[in-house]
Amino acid sequence: MLEEVFLPVNIPGLQKHAIDWHLPGSFPDVRRAKLLMFGVTDNHTGITDNPVCQALRDLVWDVAGKNPIAHLGIFIDNDMGVGLRKLIGFLQKQYPEARLLIYGLQGSETGLSSTFDALKQLTFFLPSIKTQNFPLLSKVISNLKFDKIIFAGVQHYLVQSDYRKLASYPKVDIWYLRDIDNDQIEVVVRHAAVVWADYRVLARSVTGSQVLPHPAGMDIKQWAAIFYYAGLSPVNRVMMMANTKLEEFFPVDSETVAIGIWHYFEGIKNKIKDYPLLPIQNLEKTEVYVHDYRTYLYHNPQTGRWWIEVPDTGDETRLLPVSTRVALDVSEGRNTDLLLKFW
């Protein structure tokens, strides 16, 4: 039973809240939930009054009875992510229509090893990655299930030389901090089955933490955009937050995490069915030229999203999500560095 897997949340003021909480003596009705979320800790004493739950309690939630949210409680990770990986697989299988949001994860290893069963794309927002993770990264990248792995918000001056080698993999895109705005955030999460947001991607001034690697980083608007556009994605299934250790949060950190969760749910509420769940024939098609090669832009006027057809070794048409700005540049004959690797 799920209620035996999670510790209940034990803070006042949750009994009549918009979120359906796992409380002492009661468990949420997960069968009708559109969003299942839970915290993770490696603290074996359990964190049942964590400040993230308090911050979530204090926000105004517009659930309107149609998209209920269930907070499953706190999961104790005592086996380096093995149990967590099984739990994620179980929840995805049992509740295929629900999104999963997990916070309190530690390190990139858990996220990488927990997402082997993801669909087409993984998107990681993180400032850098440790060299010792490269064997696992190579295994993920070589897994044929993945069409693309994106690393976004990377701080060029923090990464080791090996990290830059990732860009040589055809399946890998790296977006540095200087290149990421809200439009590009939407593009890199649009087709991501799993989005992994490392708390260290934020600028130090946004948080209460003094252990972030560098003062530079994303601001709170970009943080909210990551979650909103992930929720808005037609294919996203799992949202993970890393390096958000529950028992070490400052109040501002808890509020920042809660803001992310709130925006994720807002995106879910506003989601409209779109490509690739819609047939490509439903999109408007326009002939364009990139570096003297003929290709096609595709546009969904209902959602305002754009794609460009890129070369593929297979028989199927491959569409790359692009921003409105890139689509405009291409349609007006201006080449863009974003597309150089495909021609």
C-alpha cells in the first residue's frame, strides 16, 4: 500500500487545503489526481514537518475541482536511489495519466539512474556536472530509447574539459547560461518526458544558501518558467528537483521550491494537446532555406509553437522545436547557429 511507503506530513492547517495531503491517519485519493508529488530525504528519522510543505500550504491554489493535486508524503531514500527508481516506475505504470513531481533529491546520479525508462527526451537544468558521472552519462546517452538529452543553464567557466566533449554526441545539446531566456526554456522542455531542475542552477542572490557554486545563475522568473513550460509540455511525465535537501532549507529556499511546484501545476492546467501527440498534418507547413538547404517550418497557430524539419537517417520526418524568434529568422533568410549542427 502506498501509504506505507511514505511518511505523512504533520504540520497544521492542511485538513481543508486545496492539496490532498498524506496526513497522519489519512491518505490522498490518488486515483483522481492529475499531479502526484512527494519529497525525498535520506534522513532516517524522517522529515514530516518540512518547510516546503509549509510554503505550499501558504500559496493560493486554483484547483477548480478538475485537476486535483495529491501530496503523497515523504519518501526515505536509504538505498542510493534504487527504491526511488522502482517507486517512480510503479507510479508511472499505475497512474499513467498523472504527472509526477519529486523534490529533495540529492546529486545528479539519482536523476540519471531514475530516468532510464523515460520516453524521447531528457532535459537537465544544472550549472555543471561531476567528472565521475561520465560513465553513467555515457550509458544514458548511448541508450537508444533517447532521441535527445539537453543540458541547459550550464556555466561555461565551471565545467571541466570532459564536460564539453558531451557536445560531440549527436544526441546531446548544451545550452549555456548566457543563451537561456524564457523562450529558449520553453523550447528545451517542450518534448522532454523528464525535466531535472538542479537547485544550484539558480543565482546565489535568489536563495538563502551560501553553498551554491557561483554567484551567477538563473533568476526567479527563469526558475518559474522551467516549471510552467514543463507543465505545459504535451509529453512531460516527470519533474524532478535536485539538491533541495529538506532539512537544510532557509525559508526563502522553501518558497522558491514551492513557487516552482505552483507554476508546474499552472502549466498542467493550461496544457493544450499538441505535436507530437497531434498528427504532423495538423501543422501549417512552410518551405524555407537553411544554409542553402531546403527544409520546412511547421507551426501550430492554436498554441503558437514552431518546429523545423531537420535531416534524419530514418524514414520519419524529424521536427526540432524552435522559438518564434528562430522561426522568424529562418523564414526571413537569416541563418542561425542553432541549426548549424544539422547541416
